[in-house]
Amino acid sequence: INFEDSVLLNKKLQIKGLLSYLNQNGYQEIIINRCKILNIEEQKSIINDIIIFCKKYIIDIINKSSKVCPELDGFQKGVFLGKTESISNRVYNIFKFSGTLHLFAVSGLHIGFIYMIFKKLFSFIFLKRFITEFLVTIVLLLYLHIVDHPPSAVRALIMIISWQVSHIIYKKQNSLSSLVLSCFFVLFLYPGTIMDIGFQLSYTVVLSILVIRLNLREKMNLNKFRIKNSLTISFAAFCGSLLLIFDYFHIIVPGSILIN
């Protein structure tokens, strides 16, 4: 059921049917055949109402801005909401074979951008860092609910929160410890995500970036050269995702190091 089909939106369903798995474009989806709805229970809460309102508002803006070019509709929904249903095969393949398909999977990239934008915004309004970090976390949690909690986004949010707490209580920040902590929480809350390609790519890529950058930072003096630093991160991400991308999509795109 699509989000636009609001008849069953914000309702808890008890259904009966036959489950089957569909492996499409490297993503495994659960399909329910011969589905029958046994019971419909409406769930009402202020939080759900806010999430529904925000999601509808974003989709309305995307629909209005994409009237000039129909393909823009699918692209924007993919980038902002992680919804790839409206993306044409031509556009999908362009991003797939350029190694930039991860733009359509809500991940640390999206969470990082939102964090930086709202942190700058709130820092102009509030002087106390604690208030700023608290409000940014609320915004990130809201966005996480809007995009339906993808594992990579949950990972990024937990890492940011642990980073924030460490800074506020004047403790040394450690990216590797934040990554391990986020992995523990994600698997504790959603154990089944260990089989999800988003979870696997998210952690292998971030781990590769941390390990490779930690080893090369002092040797190559990366902090003084932004281009070299960016290329190192892109190279590390390529190394971390190489085997998984080949296994799921049967392609290797070395050019993605430069493109990303």
C-alpha cells in the first residue's frame, strides 16, 4: 500500500495471506499474495499526526516542483524520502552504473546534511549548545520516522547522538566506539536488519572509511589537503562496498571513486 493511499494510513492491520520474497535490484522485498484484512484498528497520536503532516507536506512540495519535468518527481522522492518506485529505469540505471545509487537510500549522507543545516540554524537562535543539540536531535528523529527508519539512517543518528553527548560532558570522542554502539542498538531494536543490504553497506563502508583514514591521516597529512582527503574517503567507501555491490548488483564501478 502506497503512502498516497490514505484509506489505511495510520491504522494497525491484522492480515492473512501468503508470504513470498522478491529479489529486485539487489533489494529483497516481502510480497503478500492473496491478502485478506481481518481487522483494522485506528491508531491516533500527536506524534503520528505530525509525521503524517510532514510527509504529506514534503510530497506536496515535490509534486508541485516536478510538474515541469515528470522524471524530477521520482528523483526528488528518491533523494529526500528514499522512495524509488517513481524512478524510471533509465534514471535508475544511470545512477546504478555511475556508482551513485546510494543517493536514493536515506543514510548518513542525508542525516549529516540535515544535522549541519539545522545546527547552523538553531545556533543563531540559541546560545546554549545543549538546547541546539537537543532541537537538532528532535528534527532528526522526526525525519527518521518520516523515512521509516532505514538501518543506515538509524546508525548515523545514534553515532551523532553519542558524539553530541561526548562533547557535552567533555569526554573524548571516538568514531569507532560510536559505530560499535550504534550497531549494538540497531541489532537490538531491529535484529532482522542484519540481512538488509542497507545495514551491511552502511557499516562496512563507514568502518572502511574510519580504518583507512585513521591509517593515512598522519602519513599523508590529509587535513591540509581537502581534495586528497575527499578522494581518500571515496576510495575507502569503494573498498568497503566493493564485494557487497558485486554480490548484489554484479557490477564494479571504479569510476565511482572520482564521481562520488
